[in-house]
Amino acid sequence: MPKPRLAAGTLIACFTALTAYAQGSSSPTPAVQGNAITKVQNLPNGVELTSGPTLLRIIALRNDIIRVRAGHNGTLGEDASWAVLPEKRAASILVTPLKTEGDAGFSTRSIRVAVSLQSGELTVRRADDTIVLHESLPLAFTSGGFQLTETMPVDEHYFGLGDKTGPLDRRGHAFTMWNTDAYRFQESTDPLYKTIPFFLMFRKGQAAGVLLDSTWRSSFDFGVRAPAAYTFGAEGDNVDYYILAGPTPRAVVESYAWLTGAAPLPPRWMLGFQQSRYTYTPASRLMEVAERLRTDRIPTDALYLDIDFQDRNRPFTVDTTTFPDLKSTLAKLSAMHFHTVAITDLHIASAPGQSYAPYDSGIAGDRFLRQPNGSLYVGSVWPGPAVFPDFTQAATRAWWGPLYAPFAAMGFEGFWNDMNEPSIFDSPTGTMPLDTLHRIEEPGFRTRTATHAEIHNVYGMENSRATYEGLLKLQPDQRPFVLTRASYAGGQRYAATWTGDNSSTWNHLRMTAPMLKSLGLGGFSFSGADVGGFAGTATADLLTKWIEVAAFHPIDRDHSEKGTGDQEPWVGGTAQEDIRRRFIEERYRLMPYLYTLAEETSRTGMPMLRPLFLDDPQATTDGHPIDIDAGVESEFLLGHDLLIAPPPYPEAPDAYTVEFPSPHWFNYWTGEVVPQPPPPVRTPNAPAAAMDRIPLYANVKPELATLPVFVRAGSILPIAPLTQSTDETPAGPLTLRVYAGDECHGSLYTDDGKSFGYRREEFLRLTFRCEVRPDGMTLDVSPREGSYAPWWTQVRVEVYGWKPAAGLLTINGKQSSASIQQAVNALVFTIPERKEGSRITLR
């Protein structure tokens, strides 16, 4: 993006002011002259200001969210968005106008917005006077777009931007947003497959967020060009961004979900183990893999078919030589409790006169993209010359959806939209020309023609939207499963995702946790990586360790490239298979917890897999986010209660340190309390060690067959008996693992796992609370909420970290005859499930 045209003296003054403020000055001197505000108009929900040809409008959607729009020719651009929900853009609250001599703006209960009348610079503060965002230069329009420049305090850190490699903290790095087919990407590769122009700022335990709502190529620079400033901007001249004031990271993430929508509740089988390959063909090979998974008792829910099952790689076709009776094959797999997912790339083979229905119907309806001269755009992809649907038309999406009807009727239960950046083989840029024409005919948008330069980053999202909405129309009471490679902010409303074409290397395993944490912050909670790596052949140890870690990822899909070695769980011998099976089995035992987290995501937007600072922003004594500590990027939270701590360098045999974000934790595998480490021995007047700034740490020696997993004290985990798929009803009691501690609580959500019956109250929700008192412990199980009946008739309770004095058990005030047993590190008893709930007292 071109730089703003600023005089050298202005840049020097700007840098001086930036440096002074970043080092602690709270009142920077305006750095740019000649941008004075000439007109101020107070609005009921904000303020509108004029500076020369620039019109700036700032409005409050909520007390903690403002929207900033600007135009360079005295008018604002189109008020439309692919990312932000229409009803949220229309939200509004009354504000109090700002009355100061040098500023214009307004305040809400939570924030104060001020624009300098002298310089035009915007400052947003919270009610406690902490700064959310402070412009060090006013908005600058350039010959190719616009740029915003913000002061960057020395102790502020930046997270997000979705699909990115590199350190979780974006400070000191610069990024481009341009959806790109990045086969065999590496740690420095940028851009990647998705555009999520949303980031969080974190400083001294407080957080805020910015969403830049621009589908054009955009850029974010966190201190590379100027060490005391961060910048963001885009091509195109429609400035539209949102500031989310927090102040907690959780509040920021939930506000982003409020704006862009939370991911819908997926079918439960999505959370099971998934086995894929490019490609399982012919049908006998697919059945061989399915039968081996069941014979070896490796719990699995999904199998995938990549492009080779199609006729000449043409989407929405079947190669009848390799799959002569695909419907019968899918029926057999369904009877074995497998859910089969089919790839459906968006490129449609250019096949005039060949009775290829998607092409013929698309041509008849004028559904494909065109070049500036009016001819069809044709690019080469897997089927050879191909044409591309014009997904920014509602009518094109309505045409696309019914293409799935034969496949849904055949028995496919999920669909995979790949190559939708879009990836083009015969293009020097890897995608279609920027002057390719899209026709926007969409409710909420002005009907017009747009170039691919504007639509590129949203194209993959609209592809997955067309798939999702089409499946809903075909099967209105069945939750769709759509997996997409490319998307845009808000795309979580339509599809799950994965990190793309990674490699079978230890480094790519190490990169996975930061990437999934970043995707989760950007709305894509339901995400994963190709387990074992896609490109190349994984060694046996690499595959084992990857399967161990991925057992705690939201999506657990083993996928590999054509021409590489086999990568199924049994590859490498019995010893390796036994380790892998044990971790996959543990995932299925945790299914009640996983599904409860998925439902939380669908309500609040909180990601299943999280950075530690999201739940524990005050983890460190000096206020820095704990995730930036050396080695901690490999750690992640699965929900609030589980901490997974793989080695920071998983191929290395060296011992490493696990840092905890709160002071009391248990070993998930043994139930033992994580001991407080001995105080370090120091010489007098020695500076404080890094470990003094965190609540708890432990030293770990890595082993191939183990993975450190910990449970937060005060957690209550729901655990199920082992099954071989999520279709299978667990046999036995529900287990509640109670880990004694402060604010002890937990929850469970379940339903039929496939329909929208939960919208009709056909679900079951329970909450659990426990409290340790001087006279004993109480455990409260709430009455059932919802009409869905549980699969269990008994509840097995395991209590860790506490022992009764007398061994007495009462339920709802009556002494129980239930036997209390002492297991390893736990107290165990079993009680009947009660619809009206229970109060259990132990003394």
C-alpha cells in the first residue's frame, strides 16, 4: 500500500511525539498541522466532523463499541458489510456530547471519544481514563487507499489477525491480508488462506480490539516501519472500522462475536476423530480403512473423499469406475457409524456441449464471473479450464445450493470447500486477475459491479455461505457441516476451517497451537490442522505426538497428500498405534466437555481452544500476557478448565517449564495436585527471576507416550464412558470429576447432536457447584433445564484434592447408602441421576 504523502519535517515531529508517548507521556503534542476540524455536528449516537474534504463519523453501537467511518470527498461510502451483521450495524445508543475547548466527541458509560480540533487525531479512553486507542497521525488517504496510525506503548501487545504464522504476539511484525493458496507455508509465510482483519491490544491486564471491515487488500504493521507506532489500512477509499473497548479479553472476543456472529452449533460428530487422505480411492480402499479403524477399535466419526472420487476432478460428479455404487458404499459406512465428507471445489469445469450439469445450468442462468470485455473468465485448476460462480449475487448462491441435492441424497453428511481463495494454476499471481468482474446483487448492498480486487478476500466466505445455506434448504432440520479453506471475518457463521496445506515436520506441529489460538480469537473456534502434516511423510514419532496434541484440538482430522506415505493411526507398528489410540479414546471420554464448549462458542463466541490470557488476563504480577513468555506459546487452554502443555520444541528431549496462569492445578492423568516449586536460591540484591511473575510453574521431562495436561482447581469435568463414535450411546454412568478449589463449578450441555431441536428447548443443560466448608463438602447438581433426556441413569462422582473426616454421605438431606471408595488420589461414589437435581454433602 502506498505511504501517505507527508513532509519530512512532519514525519520527524511525528516520530518524536510517538516516542515520547510510548515511553510514558500521556499528552503527546499534535504531530500534524493543517488537519484542523472545520465543522462539528453532534449526533444522538455520536459525532460527525469535517476536515477539508474528509468527512468523519463516529457513532456508539453500545457503551463499549464504537464505529468509525470516513470518506475523502465529503461523503461516506456505502453502509454495507459482508462481515458485520445488519442489525448490529444499525445498533445505536444515546451519547453525551463532549464539551471541551480543544476536542469534539462524546462519552458513554464505558468510554470517552475525543477528536482533536487542531489535528484531527482520535483518542478513545475508558471511563477509568486508561487509553484504548490514540492516533499519532490523523487518518491519511493515499493514492491507493488509506492508513491509520496509532501510538504503540512500549508495554502493549497485539494478538489476532486470524490465519497467520509466526509468534502469537504480533508486535514487531507486519502482515498482509490477501487470501492466498500457500502450499507448504512456513513460519515466515504471509499472507495465508483467510482474511480476518481483527486484532486485540493487551496492556497491563486490559484488552481492547479493532475490526477493520474492508475486503480490499489490507495491511497491519505493529512497529516494523516505526517502532513507536502501529498502522493499519487498506486499498479502496471506504474507511469503516470498529473499536471494542473491553476491558477484559473475554469481553473483546464476545463483542467481536456480537458484531460478526457466533459460529453455529455443529453436529456432534464434527468433534470426533476424522480420517482423511488425498485420496481414498477406489471404494475398496475407503472400505479397507473404515474396517481397519473399527477392527483396531480406534474411535472415529468421519471419513473424507478428496477430488479423485470425482469424474476427471469435476465438482459434483462421481467417477463410476472407482466408485461404481457410491450410494451403497456410503450406506455401508453409515451403518458402521461413519459420517462421510465430500470435497466440492468451487471451480466448475468449462465443458460446453458435454452434458456437465453444473456448467450447463450455470451458463443458462448467467452465474459465472466475466472479464471486463464481457467474456467468461476461464482459469485452469484441477479439472483443467474452469469457470467460477459469481457468489456475490444472492441468485448465484441460490443456484449453487441445489447442486448438493444428489450428494445429500446419496448419503454424504458434510462438504469441504477447498481451493476457494480462489486458487488458479495458470496465473502468475496464483489467483484470478484483479479486473475480473463480480456483480453485487445482495440484500443490504447497492446493486453494482465490483472488481476482483474488492471481492477477492470475501470470495471464499461467500462460497461457504452458499454451501451452508443450500444445505439448510435441502435438509432444514439437519445441522450442516461445511469445511472451508478461505474465508473472511464473519465466515464462522457458515463453516469450520483448518490451517491449510501444512507440512509433515516438527516445526509445523510447533506452529499449530499459535495458529489455532489466533483463529479462535477471530471467531473460528471450530478449527484444526492436518494432523501429521499434509505435505510430506510424517515419521512415526511425529505422527504419534501430533495425534496426542490434536486429541485436544477442536477439530481432529488426520489428512495427508497424494504420493506420500500412509498416515493412518496404525502406521508405524503396534506400539505407536497403542499410544495414538489411547489419546483418541481420551478425546471421546471428554466428549461431554467438548460438546459443552462447542455450545458455549455458539452462544458467546468464546473459542474452545484459547490463549492463556483470554481467561487469565491478570496472570502475571507485572501485567504482561503470560502467553508471550518463552516456551508458553505451545501451551493452550481447552475451555476454561484444561491446560495442555506440549513441549515448545516437540522433537527435542530437553526438559521444559510449564507456566500456569493461576496458582492451583491438578495433573489430569493422575489427579495429583501440582506442587508449589521450592523458592529459588538467590544472592542478596539479585533481581527478581521470571518465575516470580507467575502464579505457578512445573518442570517437565518430555516423553513420546505422554502429554502434560492439567485441570484448574475448582473445575468440575463431565466425562463419558468410551464409545467408538459419537453415534453410539455411552454405556454406564456420567462421571463428574470434582477438583476442589475456589469458585468450584462446571456445566454440561447435550442434545441429539444433529438437529435444530435445541431451538425448541430439546436440550439438556446442567450446572454443578461445589464448596468446601469446615464441616464438609457440598456438591450441587442443578435441576434439568430443557426437555432432552440424558443417556445416563447414574452419576459417578470423583473428588480430587479433598478427603472427608467421617466418610458420611447425604443426598438432599437424607443419608445415602452409596459406598464411598478411596481410589488413587480420589474419593469415589455413585448416585442416581435425579431430574430435579441433587445436593450432595460429604463429611
